[in-house]
Amino acid sequence: MAHLIGVDVGGTNTDLVFVDTEAGELRVAKVPSTPANQADGLMHGINVLGMPLEDVELLIHGTTVATNAVIERKGARCGLITTKGFRDVLEMGRRDRRQVYGLHGDFEPLIDRVDRREVDERVSAQGELLTPLDPEEVKAVAKSLAEDGCEALVISFMHAYANTENEEAAGNAAREVWPNDFVVTSSEVLPVVREFERTSTATVSGYVQPLISRYLSRLSERLNEGGYDKDFLVVQLNGGVMTSSVAARLASNTILSGPAAGVTAGAAIASDMEIENVVCCDMGGTSFDACIIRGGQPVTANEKYLDFRIVLSLPMLDVDAIGAGGGSIARIDSSGIIEVGPESAGADPGPACAGRSGTEPTVTDASLVLGYLDPQEAIGRDEGVGMDVDLARAAIQEKIAGPLGLAVEDAAEAILTVTGAKMAGHVRRNLLGKGLDPREFSVIAFGGAGPVHVNRITREVGFKSAIVPAYPGLTSALGCVLGRLRHDFLRTVNVPLSTLDPAALDKIFAEEVQKGRSLLESEGVPEDRITATLGADMCYAGQAYVIQVTFPTGEALTKDSIKSAFDAAYHERFANLLPHADVKIISTRVTVASTEDVPSVADLTSTTATTEPTATTTRAYFGGAWIDAAKYRRTELPAGFRIDGPALLTQADSTTLIEPGFSATVHPTGNLLIEAIS
């Protein structure tokens, strides 16, 4: 593939990159997002790129449609058919509470109780068929749900992971009477143990499937009208990509799509700079997303809570997000303390300084007031967007400085201090919770707002250094074109290692690998460009939670080799072993991926500047005083050039702030390496 377009749709901006792998050309664009219809902003961004769609060979897209639908509760109305006696599994959850103290609690499930129905069937935990299913009962229940206005149907039976017979029969029966293709069975989405997590994941899939299907269909039509007549790819939450036709069926895999693309890019950037341990920190307009990369590999997770008691349990990159972006709103709480986020001004109306009727002070407004942003270098200025310092000052004065009796500059600095503490605390908890030392890691700061706060994060977390990519505001879009076609498969086996039959395990792995190969081949991947990685979710007997274990590639699986892999993973996680306890394999785990070549980030971003850059002088506020700061155009900096703070490095997609006490050096890859001045 020579001509590629990567698109990441965020809450505030839509980012696009065009890559010509043969010529080594990179074009970029950043335009306002269009929340009402993301396709509008995407198509506008393609026009800004200036690349005719008929000349594009492949488009790869990171989308927030599914994520936003769940968070904002704007998904499809779903019906749920479940085993008799288990109608309320979504509300039972794990017996957790939104508020730790008090007797009051609230929870609104994605499927209302009136739309949850029961049928008479039962399978044991060992897979024994106890009560056969009556297909006619399923048809009657499904027909009544459709008549009541449900658009999607979810079927989740007890122990369907152990024996799919009843659930598959229910799915086939329901499809005979359901008015569309939106029928989801839990054994197809997540054939693993844990009733609540499996049902919740299947529910999320059904909840977003109609929206994703319609969005991808509309986008495909718009692209075809523009001259792009091929299938396009969609980024998954595991960092891989899939065709849009598969994405319409596996809709829940598109959740956290954009942040996953950013981690893919972060891993490639760290590899180019030969740095193994980094934390990707993506600060956009609405959120701050963090993911650890250790030994060159992103840390993965088994599940993620999208909201209270709404869990998604799929193989995914371990991206943790909080509401702390450039558009996050600052306010004073009832105790007189400054709070920042999670509410955001978003794309509309945006920060007060954008001049689009926004009146709430945001992180971006505070950065502008302190001189950390140039009003004439506003993100997306090609769209005519400017930054009005007076509007930013007025918003901070009215909502923060006035009530607290502070100067506007001091109030703005307080806003950024709170924001920095919130982000640093989030990152520190992630590292320390995994037993990792921040001093052994560097941070990669990207997103439109990330480079402004990179020094603060580095200092407060205790990172040894920081990296700012060549195009920080477009890093996630760049990650879209770096993803490989990939699919993950889980299957519960629940067997003690002591009684394991290795031949039976080999058979299970062979079946899952073949399933993945068939899916990738249907997406156009040649048979000889497919690789498979085997692993399992394992624990000691009696433990309630599992760890992920990857098995050595190319070695025969024996009890001893499996035990050795488990011991290594468990000791790395807990620095301890239980030598006399039996080990259990709970679920098998298979990753099947394409090995086809992807573009080299360094080849696209390496700096071409050779002359000494010229700096201008600006004023910035640090530690209670205005001081002079150097200002450079980022694209004019040659490799090896060093800049001591305070300084501003401006470019179209972001601004990098170098605080006093830090220095930045331009790496040959075009990325910045930022370190504290000793």
C-alpha cells in the first residue's frame, strides 16, 4: 500500500494524516469534530488534506461512535433474553456500589427491566444439557420484544460458554422473526466464564451495533461518492484493525478505538528511539488517556468499566482515561476548592477563548492566559479558529479568580496545578499499582494539549525523561495507519494443570487459530502473512482472578512449559510464588494477526531542517511572575538542536512548552527528548 489515510475522530477535533510510503510523504490536517455526524468532519478533513479519494488505496479510521453512545446513553433500545431466574444479572453486577457510604444508590442498566425476558433452558457449568430449549418460546419472546420497539436483541444464557447448543439454537430461532440483523449471542461475543461480565459485554455489543452499522454504512456511501470505492479499516480496542464489514458485526470492539491507535503509535515511536519502557499520555480536548508500554509491548487488560456497573470484558490495550483535557472545565466546588473536569466544553461551544459562546473557563483558557499558547497559533487555525485572550481572562475572572480573590494569572496557574496533579496521580497509580517504578520510565506526551503539560507530568510523576512526537496533535491518527489486521479469541476450559490433557489443549488452540485465519483471509490477508500467538488466563486453584500468560512461540505445549510460563508471569506481577498450590487454566487466549508491512514512523517524521533556527521572544507566566521565553517554529528545528526552557515550540497541531529547568533536544527521528537540567 502506497497511499494511506489515517483518521482519528476525537471529542473536539478530527485528525487526519496522509502517508505516501513510496515517496516518504506525510500530509496532516486537523479540523473541528462534528458530533452530530462524525462523517461530516471526516469528509471535510479529507478535503483539507487535498488528496483525491480515488488516489487513496486504504483508509483506516479510529472512531468514538460506540464509546460516546455508551457514555452518553444514546445507544439502541435492546431486548435481552436470558435463562429463567437470571433476568436481573445486569443490575446485580458484582454487588458493588456507586457511593461507598450511605444507603442511597442509583444505576440505570443499558437494557430496561421491561425489555429483559426469560426462557426455560439450562446448561450446567460442566456443559451438560439439563433443560433443552424450546425454539418456539424464543420466537414468541423475540417477537414481543420487537413489537415493543426493541431494535437489537441480546441472548445470554447461563453457562453458554461451556455448551453453546441452547444459545445457538435461540439465536437461530430469534433470527427467523427478528426484523433486522442485530441479534447478538454472548457465546459469539465472549465465550468465557463469569455471567455478569459476559452478559454485560454482549449487551454493550447489542447496544452499539445499530449505531456503528448505520455510521459505517453512511461513511462508506460518502466515501464512494467522493471516489473511494474500497472497504476501509476500523481500529479496534486491542490496537489492531478490522474491515468495516467485520466492525459492523463486532461493534463493541470499536470502543476505545482512538486511544488504542495512539498507543500503537507510541510503541512505534519508542521503538524508533530505542526506549523500552514508556507511558503514553494522550491529552486531547476532553480526556487524558494513559497506557503503559513495558519492554516494547503495551500492557493489556481483560476488562474495562465504561461506567458504573457497565463492564466490557474483551482483550484490549490497558488504556485508562480520566476527564482532564484541554477543554475540561474548571470550577469551584462547594468547599471552595478548584476542581477540573470531568465535564468538558467539547467541540461546541469549546473553550471560552474560542469565541463560540463558551463562557466556562477551561484548561486551554488557563494555558492561553499564562502565555503558554500563542493566540495566532491556534489548533485548527486553517479553519479560521483563533484564540481570544480577553475572553479567556474574563471567564477565569468571573468563575475562579473573582470568587477566590486571586489575580487572573494566579487563578490560571492554580487551574493548571490542579490539572497536573490530577493527571500525575492517575499515571502514578497505574504504575505503582503494577509494582513499577516511574523512575524507570519515560513519558510520551501527545494529543493537542499533551505537550503543554509534559514538563509538569514528568516532574510530578518522577519520569526520567519525556518524548514529544513530531506531530503530537496527530499521533493517534498516525497510529491508525500503523495498525495490523488482528483478532483475539477467548475460550473457557477451566481445567487444573495437574489433570490437563495437552493433546486436548492443542486441539482447542488449533480450532481457535483456524477461526482467526479464516476471518483474516476473508479480510484479504494472504495465508502466508498470518501469525498466531497462544496464551491463557491462569491462576492458582482457589483464586478468583486471573493473570494473562503468553506461551513461548514454536514450542510444544507440555505441562512443564505451561507451568514455567505461568511461574514467570505470576512472579513478575506479584514477586512471589505458591509452590504447593495447584495451577488452573481458566481460558485459552489466541491472537491472530497479519504480518504485512506497515509504514516506518521515523522515515515519515525525521527532520529535514539543516540551518540554525531563529527564535523570537514572548512572555510567559511561571511561579508568580512574567518572564521572557524563546519561541521557535517546531518544523524549523534541525536534529541535535537543544533548547533550554522557558520556550514555546509552535506547530499547526499543537504547542510544546519547555518550562524553566528543562531542556529539549531534537532527536534524529524528529521527536523531542525532554530532560530536567541537572
